[in-house]
Amino acid sequence: MQSLSEYLRFFVTLAEVVDPFLAVPMFITVMSGQPLARRLALAKTVAIAVFVVLAVAAVVGESLLQLIGASLPAFRVGGGLVLLLMALAMLSAEVGGVRQSRAEAERVQSGEVGGVVPLAIPLLAGPGAISTTIIAAERGGAAHLAVLLGCVALVALVTWIALRQASPIAEKLGVTGLNIATRILGLLLAAMAVQTMAEGLKGLFPALAG
């Protein structure tokens, strides 16, 4: 098992990547005019879907990398780049193309789709969250995996609470408040992304570690 600080770092990074605050406006749009019971049910379903997707990534992610012949350092660099692209979009208080394409956003705004897709996948449990989880799980061990799954469960719980309280949060923070929160998380995520890429580059090019 790793140190407590490493698990705390994973939890914070994953929470930044998932960023439930970013999903609040979209959740309100999708659930506009729906009864309270349905909104609460969807919030629970989305949170469960986020946990399931990331838990599967933690369990089978490393085996998948071995299957396709990708090294972990290379995946760190690629995953870090994905996180950096997400962070740059968050600094502009935007969803960004990594999370959601323009066509997908238009379909959500028009009311054509809703629910687990695209809220849970790919908005919350998208490429960035999946790559973050796979990278964290690479050191293996049952105890290590159990703690990681606990961290994933906490992130899913935070997501459930944020979506359950989407309307009150939106009313209290407003558009400006939500954008500020997203920008702050984006700044923190950018630092984590650079760190992840640096660790990957050291693995690919050991001379850099000297």
C-alpha cells in the first residue's frame, strides 16, 4: 500500500477530474420540468454509474494496457495530456471537447438525450477520470485496490450529493460561482496533469531523472 498522502492525492485529483460542479448546470437542463422523485433517482443512478465505470477501470485497466502493449510510463504521458486539455477547458469554465463534443452538447440542450449518457459517461466518468484511475491502480495488491475503490466510492458520493442538491447549489452560487469553482479546480488539475506527465517522461527517459 502507498502512504496516506498518495491516496489523498488520488482522491483530490479524481474529484477535480470528475468535477460534479461542472455537471450541475447540465443536470438541471436535462431534468428541467421533471418531478423531484425522478431527479433524485437520476442523481443516484449517475453516481452509481460513475463508481462502476471507474471501479472497472481500476480492476482491469492495467491488464488492458498489457493487452495492447502500452507501457505505463507512456500511458502516464498520454493520460497527463488528457488531463491538461481538460484543465485548460476548465480554466475557461467550459466543458471542453475531451468531455463532450459540440454535437453531444447540442443534443443535450435540445432535450434529445438525457440520463446516464451523457451525464455519467462521458461527462463525469470520461477519459480523464478513467486514465487517472488506471494510473493509480498500477501498483496492484488487494489492499491497495480496496483503498482506491474506497476513494472512488467517496468521489461517487460527492457526485451524488452535488447532483441531488443541484438546484440549491445553482441558486446559491449562480453561474459566476460555479464558473469560479470550475476554474479553481482546473488550475489544480493542471498542476496534477503536469506532474503526471513528468513522472511518465522519467519512466520513458530515465536520463531525465538524473
